[in-house]
Amino acid sequence: MADGLTATERRLLERLQDEFPLAEEPYRRLGDELGLSAEEVLSLTTELCRRGVIRRLGPVYEARALGYVSTLLAIEVADEAFEEVTRQVNAFPEVTHNYERQHQLNCWCTVLAATDRRLREVVEAIKHMAGVLRVLELPVHRCYKLRLAFSFSEVGEAGDAG
């Protein structure tokens, strides 16, 4: 994953994963930590987004604590319909993640809705899409939160100033 990234980009990516500063000038604070200007941090972040290295930069909310309901769907989609089903599934604003898997259940997505009724509407619509052969619902019964952060440093590069 770190292929094609500069040492500075890797350091920035590692820092962006760990408590984005809630400050009036967050990019200046990040820059101070990384030895860069606020403009350099913003420019690098924008470029990493443009290149698709960063998919999303934003908060992660505890949706259940906010009253939202969710489920994970494991969907079997006919190969010839996969692209169209994926397009339709992704059109729902309630679908937060959608991944292709190398498995009979080849499309996995998370549906997050404000109400049980809306969750059911989205799930039922997905179940009835042309090309959907089977839908397995996997709702959360017990939530385990793991802290996940990716390392972008290469062996022997710890402490590299960039």
C-alpha cells in the first residue's frame, strides 16, 4: 500500500488516522506536528484524496447511540447483473459501505437508517432487484469496537523525517 507514497505522505496518513485535531486551524496544528505548513498539509491531503489514497476524511459516529439502526447484508448477485445491482445498491444514501467479495455471497453492504421502517424498505428493495439471487441479513447483536490504524512506514524507515 505504501508503494508510490513519499515518506511525508506516509507520515501524514498515519497522523490523519489518529484523532484529527478539533481546533480552529486543524491543518496548522497537524503541520506543526509534522514540520509542514498548514497549506502543505491541506495540499497533500487534497492530493491524496484526488489520487484515491484517502477515500473519506470525516468523523465516525456511534450510530446506535444516535438512534440509528443498521444491518450487514451478504448478497448473492448473478455475475452478469453485478455491475447494475452495485450501482442500484450504492444509490441508496443509507448504504454506507459496499464491497465485492470472491465468494458465492459476492456483494456485502452495510445499511444504516434512521428508522426500522426505512431499514426494512431499503433491505426489501435490494432483495427484489433483478439479478439478486439471495440476501442474508447479519444484524449487530453485540458490538465490538476495535481501534484500527494502518501503518504506512516501510521497514527501517521509522523516524524518517521525509
